[in-house]
Amino acid sequence: MSSTETNGSGGVQPSQIFTATVAKPMTPKIVEPETPLGTGPDGIRLGSATDNTTDNTTAATTTEKQEQKETHPPATSTSTDAAAAATPKPNPPSAQLVPLTYYPLETQATLNRNLRRVTGKPYAKYFHTALHIYSDATEAIRSPMPQSGYLAPRQASKLLDRGHHAHENGWMELEDGGAYVASRTRFGRDVTGEMIRWWFWWHSLESERYALWFPHCHTRVVLASGAADRARLEDRSVPHVRKWLGVTHRVTEHIGAKELSVHLRFVDPALYGLPWDKLQAAGYEAAVCAEVRDGWEPRLKIGDFVHLWRRDPVTDELELRSRYWFGNEVRLDLPFGFKIPLDLPARLLGIKKMRAGASLAYEHFIHDQTEFTNLASFLPALYADWKAGKL
């Protein structure tokens, strides 16, 4: 496999290929749920340690006057496996950046389209056609992690422990056909939690901005909840967190060979046992968590993810620890709080394995490593341009 090159005329000659099933965008109108209470960054009320974080009943999100300073499990798994997954380990050894050489065909076509679209944009210089991942990620790509590496959603609070888990990088198919991904990426010393919170609303205003994140794979992003959210995003007086927490993005992207559309409903980390006060005490500077919902039917929940950025007190390096659970607690949300559980039929009918399974886990691990390593490479400079009014 060879890396992507840019020819003299500005066109791109990528080297390797994804295949895709193109989804026609159709965004149903949805009502955004509210989020739990507690104190988080930007003065936003988020879940606290005293909240009942196992109850998905949510309360209104409010802004405090005083601003804070920015600073399924597998059926074969056992309690021993869970303990092994969450046992703190020493810091992983240092790794080196290596060129990404996996560029499926459909993603090469997407790269060329995105390159034309970003031409003339004030942020076009951050559109990188040659991408990299870290060498320790390449080792995890080669084979699935053992069952003992699985961390169930109900055990996500183990991410508050010091050190690292035995399997910070890896992917696997669960026995019920679902998919699990653990991914650790490096953000260096210059990226801050404020930049992360800014990015998660700023990129949603234009699909071209979204394409910066992964030029070969990111196709489209829209605000599923409409013009009211867009107006809030363009208001610089609104704190960063309020611009995406409780909001839903509909994204279209290549995951391996397929082009998929999903709704991402951004929720309070406390719903996963990760209240902001405990995250902050554990050294985390930012947290972005979401329910993954079907691209055509946003009421259909099909998965979850957590992204947690933690500062190393010794090296001052920021790291991102991500966990994805695809096919987790599948359900259909109806009006007036009614929920129809679909987890069992999705398993028995083989839908989880068909829609997730080892293939999605494998491809999503590569995708996550690539997009976040790339984001870390340009985020400080891009954010500085925004602060200076250049964007």
C-alpha cells in the first residue's frame, strides 16, 4: 500500500480504496432532549457526583452566572474479564507517527470532491491529504483484542481510574453481534479542552469544515434540529458546550468500504457514570459523549460512544481515550417517554452482526485513529485563526 500524493495541478492521486453505499440524506425533525444538572466547563450545568447517573431521566440544561476557568457485554465475559479490562496499567510506551496507507477507492473519490469544495475557504490550508496514525495503533489493527479487553458501558466509570487499561487500543465483535472499539490517540501539549469544546460545534456549520477532520471519509454534516441551533452556534456570546450538548448532528461518512449516515445525539457524560466533577478530578479537560442513532430514523438508538481528553500531569501531554459500543441497548424512543426495547430481536434476527460485528469494529478503529490523529495536528492553529477573526 502506498500513501496519498498530490499532483502539481492540485488534484489528488490517492493510492488505495474504500467501497460505499451512498445514503440519500433526509433529515426528520426531532425534538432535542434536555440534559442532567451539575457544573461543567463554560459554566454549563452538567451531571455531578451526587446525581443518580444510572437514571436516564434528564433535567434542563442551564448556564450559571459564574464562568469556570477553561482548563451485551460478550456472553462469555466474566467479572474477572471486566476487572482485567479496567485494571490500571503504567503509561503506554512512546510511539511514532507512521503514514496511513489504507485509502479505499470510494474514499479517494471523496477526497477529490472535498478538495474541490474546500478550495477558496479560509481554512483550506488545514485540509491534509497525507494522513498518519501512531505505530502502536498499527499493532492493534492486526487482530481483535481478547474478550478480557472488553469494557461494558455500565463500567465506563473505570475510565476515571489512574493509569491505562490493558487494552487502550483494540476492536472486537461481541457474542451478540455488536461491535466494541477502544482507541487512544495523542493530542500533545498545545491542544486544550477549550479547543475541543469549540471544535465540536464549529465543524458542524459546514460540511467542508467537517471534511478537514478526515478528508477522505467525511462527506456531510447537518444540524438535525434546524435553524434555531444554527443561530445559537453563530452567537459568540454562547459558551462552547451549549452549542453542541443536547444537539443532534446527522453525519455521512465512509467507515471502511461503506458510506454510512447516523445521527449523533450529544449527551451529558454523567449518563455513562462520568459526571463532570469526577472527570475533572481525574485530570480530564474535555468530554464529548453521544448516543448513536439510525441515519434514517433518529428515534432508533443503535449505539453509544464516549470521548475523554485527559492531561498527563508529568508530560503535560493531552490524550484522548475513546470507547464505542455499536449495537448497545437498541431501542425505539416514542413520544411521552415510551421506549420499545429492540436489543433481543436485533440479536436473534442477526441484525446486530449484519450492521455491526467484526467488520464495523475493525474499520471504525482505523477511522477513529486516523481522524483524531489528524485533528490533533491542526487544531491549535485553526483555533488561533478563529480567535483572531480569520475564519
